[in-house]
Amino acid sequence: MDGGSEARSIVIHAPEDFVGMRAAGRLAAETLDMITEHVRPGITTGALDRICHDYILAHNAIPAPLNYRGYPKSVCISINHVVCHGIPGERQLEAGDIANIVIEVTHESLMRGIAAVKPGATLGDIGHAIQSFVEGHRFGVVRDFCGHGIGKVFHAAPNILHFGRPGQGPVLKPGMFFTIEPMVNAGRPEVKVLDDGWTAVTRDRSLSAQFEHMVGVTETGVEIFTLSPAGLFKPPYPTA
């Protein structure tokens, strides 16, 4: 899709649509807050998936990933060198899983990307903010996956690349909703998808981390729909 056609297909949402996004974003954040105390050595990723699934249904919502293009679970759990779309199963968590310096860099790159969002900025401004920070720490930004438009459908235009040049790409306008979800590898940026058709891993088996927020462009800047109601801003999270 060229830049012009992509820009024409981007939905501009009405002010009342922000209400729905706030509700969906808050429940997504509350689900992450809820599951935090369950993430401990010995529990399986499948058990974490079931807990999240039941919680979401109990709050009169539907897990967006479940059955999306055949995806079999309600959440994605990507451990260590798994970049994204890890399918929950019988794998037990071990002490030290996903505990690495990449997490700090990835989260900060997300927040820098969000800080670049405002009317009149471009998608390239977001990608550049993320890429320049990550590569400044000698890590790799994954190119094969990106953020995307969000709203009444799970994935929509535009694609939100986590690399780019300032001033390039569609111009941001109030009412645009999208995800920013950088994936950062401790090694090279290349990934491969396993035979299950979903699980993406680093080709060099280096550790990888990802953070994501859903945001909306406002008249004056940006609103984050998925901030933690419990104040769990970034790891390490305090647990009881």
C-alpha cells in the first residue's frame, strides 16, 4: 500500500469513539494488572491464558486475539527469545524468564514514540523516535511486525512502523486511533515464524521484549487508552 492510499483509508474517529476506546483500553490494562500476581515460577503459560480469558468474559468483553485468523488462545505470551504471538501452552515459567535489560530500553522506546504523537506530526516521526533510541543502545528494532490502526476492528490502517525518518508518512490528525508496540531484540532485528504459523522468534536466539499501548490523537497531543489503573507503569511490578 502506498502512502497516499494508506492515508485515504485511515479512519478518523468521532469524539464519542474515545469513550469506547477508553473502556476497552481500561479493561485491557486491568487484565494485565490482575494477571501480574499470577506470573511466578511454575505456572504454565496456558494457565495464565485461562485466567485472563475468564476475567475478560466476566467483564462482558471478548478477547480480541481468540480465533483471530485462527489464533487459538485469548492472549499472547512471548518468553525470552520469542518476539511476539507466542501461543500459551504447557511451558512452565522459570525464575529469570524475560528478566533482562532489553525491557528497560523497549519500554522507554515506546514512551518516546508516544511522545512524538500530536496533530501535524507524521508516522515517520514516531518510528524515528523509537529507532534512534533503540539503536543508540546497540539493540535491534524488529521490522517484520508493526503497530496498527485500532477501533471497531482489531487491525486497520495505518501501519505504525517502529523505524523511520522524520517527516515521512501520513500526517497525524485528531481522531486517529492506533497501537504503538515496539519489539526490540538484544541482538539483530531479524526474526522467523515457527511452524505453528504464529510464534515469531529471533533468528539469532537473542532475548527480545515488547511493550504496547493503544493511543488516540487529540486536538492537542495524545491520549493513552491503556494506562494501568493500578499504577503499574513498567516492570519490575510490585506483587503481594
